Amino acid sequence: MTPIYVSLIEDDADIRQGLKLLLKGTPGFSCVAAYSDCESALREIPNDPPDVLLMDIQLPGMSGIDGVRRIKKLLPDLDVIMLTIHDDDKRVFESLCAGACGYLVKTTPPAKLLDAIQEVYNGGAPMSASIARLVIQSFRRSSDSNLTAREQEILALLCKGKSYKMIAEALHLSKGTVHSHLKKIYKKLEVNSMTEAVAKAHQERLV
Amino acid sequence: MEGLHDGWIACGGRRYASFTNLDPGEYRFRVKATNGDGVWGEHEASIRIVMTPPFWQTVWFYLASCGAILLAAYTLFQYRVRAQVKKSLELERIRLFEREKVREQIARDYHDEMGHKITKVALFTELIARNVNGITAELKEHLTKVVEASQSLALDARDFIWALNPEKDSLYEMCLHLQEFGNALFEETAVNFQVHGLSEDLLRCKLDMEWKRHLTLLFKEGMNNALKHARCKNVVLEVNAQSGVLQMTLFDDGVGLFHGNGHGPDFPSNVFKENRGNGAGLENMKRRAQILNGALDIRSLEDGGTKVEFSSKLPSNGY
């Protein structure tokens, strides 16, 4: 089995080093590169693209949120996972709109962190209820939300704070299927917020 | 004219009398006449005249208008006082919100720092565990304890930040928070956890920091007890907020409470000590309920299981 190639952007040297060693020392994972800021990552990543990029939200210079937007332009198929200390709804939501397909709280135990990377690679990462609510609101604003009925069902259940296990049980789906639905939701959210941003820009220029 | 003049008034040959500007009141008009020779007639004629006052000259009208003026003045005064009170309350509220925001920001910054350090502890402990050759079971256990302690520190800090955040001030957010806690707590166990009664209506129900903190801690303790001691299959948290009264109930279908000293009929004493005595936990829960002026009812159910019910009037002084 080929390992999951992971790169990471993290400004704290110790954590960067620790994550790198953790990834290198775990079968099934390989650390491609560890950058200390978005600027250097943007320069070098296209030469050595990973499968998954772990991105700190709070970075000196360009923020992680802007970083995701720029990197997804260069590598549209790259899975970006945000790393954050607190599950700050607003910034997490903004990075999801910018194209990230999940987020992890840094203080998650290392073993779970690795599981979560694996999970995101196979499908979308879990979403907290309050984030799910923001996502639903955002889709509601757009006139032609292209969510399927299933995706809407899943979002509604997430919004009620249901865990993956419960959603899979309630909808008679496998956990894996729930994941892949979620990945699509993340993708649509990105497209949706892009069109929304474009529409807004148009409007502002007209006014 | 009796009531106006004291004596008779001679009118000469005039055959009429006129009075203008008669004040309201009762009068008697008396007339005596002479004939051409100056002989006074024996009889006099009289008519009673009552001048009814126009309504604006009545006593009642005076009283009523005085009353109305007073009332208007009073209302105006009240209104101004109230407006002023409202304004200062509003100011106070904004000030409070700002202060809470600042407090939250400080806590958040601190949490950022702490979070990074905890992340390091967890990462490097994991790396040590992986790299020590022939690691003993004992050493592994010690390392696990380091990681667990730092994890719970991180979780506590996150809870604290959450409670400080003035934007997350509704019963809805609190129940979501409890639900997320429950989901994580029971996820890897055989226990099925559910929350009933959670709807966005609860967004309207505002809770301040104290309520959020005590209620979450109370029910987290309850859930922990259910997991540790109740040996149950199902745990349900039920929320009900109607006409200003909040009722939150945690049910489990486990073994119920054992008389006086914690859960379970054959409760091993060492477990009891290790958990610092379940009695202390229950006391703590009761204390929290008291702080919120609420009633806490913890009891075994007849058909097995335990019920923890908190009920109280909701605070009306929300934001």
C-alpha cells in the first residue's frame, strides 16, 4: 500500500518537528515537507505536491485561510486540513469556504490525529454542529443550492449534533458513505462561496 | 333680582328687564307694578331662574382637569425616568458585553499558548513511547497518564473558553455543547447517548456565564457517573423550556443508585475512593443546582436506572 503523502505548514518549530517525526515514524504515512509559513509553501509545494496538506490557521504573514485559497488555485485536488487550537467557528468556517476539507484541533491525541488525517483523505472530516449550522445558512443564501437530498439530510443531522456513527445508523449508510457525502458537501461549499464572492464583487462594482 | 340685587330696582316705564353675565346659580326674578296713577298692585309676579353652569365651570370639571394635568405630568416624568433607566441599562449591558469580550480574549490568548504547549507534550510523549526500545508496560502506563492529563487540561481549557464566550449565550448552544461532550464520552462505549427536545427555539432562551458553567458541569458529572457506575445501555438527556421554567433530565437504564453511597449494589470501595467518592460528586451537583436557585432530584427509577432532574425558573435578565 502506498503511504499517504503529507506536507505541513506550522510556524511553531517544536510542533512542526514533532508532527514531522510522528508522520515519518508511522507506517502508512510519509512526510513530504514541513514549511514554517504560507509564502515558502506556495513557492515550493507545486514542485513536490503531497496528498494532504496540514495547515495552521494562525500564521505569521499570510494567514492559513488566505493560504488555502492560493494553494487550491495551484493544486485544486489537494486535500487541505486546517490545524487550530480552539474550534473557533468563524475562522474554521472561513477556511472551509476557502477550500479546506476539514479541520483538526491540535490538542487531539497524536493517534487520533493520524486517524483523522486518514479519514479526511478517504472522505470529509467531521463537522461540529455549530459549523454545520453556518454551512446550511450559507447554502440557504445562494439561490441555486445544488445539494442533493442526502447531503441536506446529513447536514441537518450534523446540525443537531449527531455523530458520524449516529448519522450512519439513522440513514442506514456505512460510515464511509457518510464520509464521501461530506467530502462533496465541502467541495460544494467551496464552489458556492466562490460564486457568492464573485456575485458580491460584481454587485459592489456596480453600486 | 334675588341673588343679584339686594333691593328693588325702579325701572320706570320700561316693560322689560335685562341681565347679562349672570354667574351660574339660582335666582328669583320678582316684579311689582303700578298703574297709571301710581297705585301698587297687590300681587307680585316671580319666576325662578336657574343658570346652569357650562361644563367647564363645574367643580367636577376642575377636579378632573387638575387630575389630568397631574397624571400627564406624572406619566411624562415616569417615561423620562424609564427612558433614562433603559438607556443606562443598555449602556451597562454593552459595557458588560465588552468586558466579557475582553475577558474572553485574554482567556483565549492564554489558551492559545497553553494549547501549543499541550500539543508539544502530547506529540513528544508519543514520540518517546515509540522510540524507547523494549518499553515496559509500567513505563507505557506512565506515559499514557502524562498524555491523558494534558488532554484533560486542554479539554477543560476549551470548556472554559466556551463558557466565557458571550456570543454563545443560549440554552441551545449549551445543549449542543453537552451533546458534543456526550457524543465524545460515549462514542467508544456500548452506551447509546441521545438528546431529546433540542430545537432552535432554545436559541431564544438566554443564559449567562454562571448558568452555562454550572449547568454544563452538573450534567457532565451526571454523564460521567452514568458511564462509570451505572452499567447502562442508554443515556438520554431531555431538555424542556416552557413558560420560563427550565427542566433538564438525564436518564439512564443502569443499576440505579445504591442507598447512600454511590451507584451499584456491589460497589467496590477502591473504585469509590478513586473517584473521590461519588457522594462528593453528587454533593457538588446539588451545590451547583442551589447556586442557580434550582431543584435537583436524583433518584433510582422503579424499573431500574437513574434519573437526574434539574428544574428552575429561567433567568429573565439575559442579554
